[in-house]
Amino acid sequence: MRRIHVSFRKKLGLAATCAAAALAGALLVPGSASAAPVAPPAHAGFDYQIGGAYTPPAGVQVVSRDHTAAPAAGLYNICSINAFQVQPAAEDEWDADLLLRDSSGEVVYDEDWGEALLDIRTDAKRRRIAEKVGGWIDGCRDKGFQAVEPDNYDTYSRSGGLLSSSQAQAFIRLLSARAHAGGLAIAQKNTVELAHNRVANGLDFAVAEECGQYDECGDYTDAFGNDVIVIEYTRKGLSKACSGWGSTLSIVRRDLDVSPAGSSGYVRQTC
């Protein structure tokens, strides 16, 4: 979920495979080995449906939906989970010590969205959080999703200095190990400043909100090649993304609330 202004929230190399495998031991999914993860097809028709599922428009091959929804039949499906923060009013679903607290002992919130931040500062806490989030990843696999999109990778940048980028990357490596163990590809969501570490972090493709708007698409493609999915929220952003990357990347414009088709405010445009 991009936090600049008011917008909403495959090349898998040998090094990425090894990095993920090295961390998989403590978080492996029980049972037989799964098929190797496959990233979404590049430059495919894409629809972003994390605000509510609906029948995909004609030409769509790849869909991203919330992990509570069912995948779209016959398409490549990406499962969206809130991995670094807590859904609004869901603090009681987490152990109290896993919520990030300031020096006064108060829970730290992402004020824009009313979401408590998770405390990923120690290895022990990261592993406990990863077990819970890993259950959602397993659920995505069991429903038939092909990939997972962990949201709020960039939470550290909104933590008032309490969290660091190195802690975020240590946590995402646990999630990539869990996803790969279940045969799922895993996306880097936004956080362009960490894209250069995508191999070490075991990340297979990128989901980039407003990279056209903020002139970041090239930074993502430098790291991920054409395995980048772009969501824009303005006409200007869509125009810029399409002008530079319309022949190589999956690009869609959605409304800020990512509303289901047929509802008030619904917007969907492509190049």
C-alpha cells in the first residue's frame, strides 16, 4: 500500500532460490515438496481487485485479490496480505508484545490507515510474526493462488526510526522462504529503494504503485526486468507509465479505493 499522498494501498535466479532455501528450515510447509514457483507472465492484462473481487474484464490474465477472497478461475492469481501491519481494530488478534511500541509503551500506528505496526526488530519476534503470516500464505496456496503480495514492506519508513530496512528485509526473507516452500511466487510491493536486493531477499517480481507518477518504473525494471506490475491512480501517472513501459510491463489504472466493478467510483483503464 503506497503511502505517498493519498493513494491506496521471473526472473528467479539461482541466488534467490538458494537464499530462500537457506531460511526455509524453520518455516517449511508440512508435506511433500511443491512445484517450483512461477512468476506472473510479463506484459499481461492485469486487474487489481484488492478492494473487492468481481468478474475480471476481457483480456485480463493476471488478478490480485485479498487473501480472504477466492482466486479467479482460469487466471494467474496473486494473493494480497497485510504482512507488516495489523488490519484496523484487529490488534487483539496478535500477541501484545508483537505490536510495535514507542518509548512510552504506546502502540505505534500508521495514522493514515489506522493500522498498528508489527514489531520485527528481533529474530525471535520476526519468526513468530512469520508463523502467523505464513498461515495466510498457506491459505493462499490451498485456495489455488499462484503468488503472494505482502503489503507494507516499507513500514519501516513510517516507524519514526524504530524499524530499519535491514529488519524489513530479514522478515521478507522468512516470507519468501514460506511462499517458495508452498510453490508460490512472491512479490516485492513498492519499496523501490530495496529493489536492488531482490535476489538476496528471494523476491520474484514487483508490484509497483505509481511508479509512472513518481518516475520509478526504470528503477524497478533495473532489478526485476519486465517482471513488474504497475498500478497507477491518476491519468497523468497512467500516461507516463504507458509512454515509457506500455509495450513491456503490465499496467493498469484503478481508483484510489480499488472499488469493485459496478460500485460508485470504480475506475479501470489500461494503456
